[in-house]
Amino acid sequence: MTRTAKLPVAIALSLALPLFAACGQKAPTAAAGGRTVEVHLSDGEIQMPTDLSPGMTKFQVVNDGAGIHGFHIEGPAGDKEVATVQPGQKASLDMQLDPGTYRVSCPVGDNVHKGMIKAVNVTQG
């Protein structure tokens, strides 16, 4: 093979190698094609955004309180729950969010633990 014939092969390999390397990489830790939303639970309060975009969402739930808490979300796309999160611990929950209003609460103990309830609006933005 002549020097001029080797050049196109070298160029093709240099372009193809990054593609082969990418095939072995793991998917991002966020929900596939989505985003991560942090939820902080403390005694009597839920801290998280109240306006979200539709799509796949990973809720990263952090218990900043002294007691056991949980995370429950219900709305147009159904409902999901992390039953309990120990103090100082984290848990996650993946959910496909459709447009509409969702109710977020802490389901520990009584129906809604210490009044921990929040409305979250999912709209195209």
C-alpha cells in the first residue's frame, strides 16, 4: 500500500475509534434521557422545586431530619413511593412525569407526616 493510500485508512480509523470507545461506556446515572431533582426532607418540611418539565425524572431523596421520612408522589402519571428513608440517608425514585399537578408528601406514620405536603406543577417550559 502506498503512502497516499494509507492516509484515508488512518483518517477513517481516527474517526471510528472514539465511536468504538463510546460503546463500552455506561449510561448516565440520571434517569435515561432525563434529569435529577433533589428532594430534601426535614422535620415538617419538603424542599424541592415546585415547577418541573415533563419527562423521565430521578428524584434523589435526602433525609435531613432527625426522624424517619418517606417520599410519595402522585398525579397524572400515577403514583410512586419510597416508603422510608432513615435520618442522614438517601434514596432515589425514577418516574416519567406527564403534564399536570402532582401531590408530594411524606407518608410515614399518619396519612401525611407532620403536614409534609407540597404541590408540584409539571408543564412544558
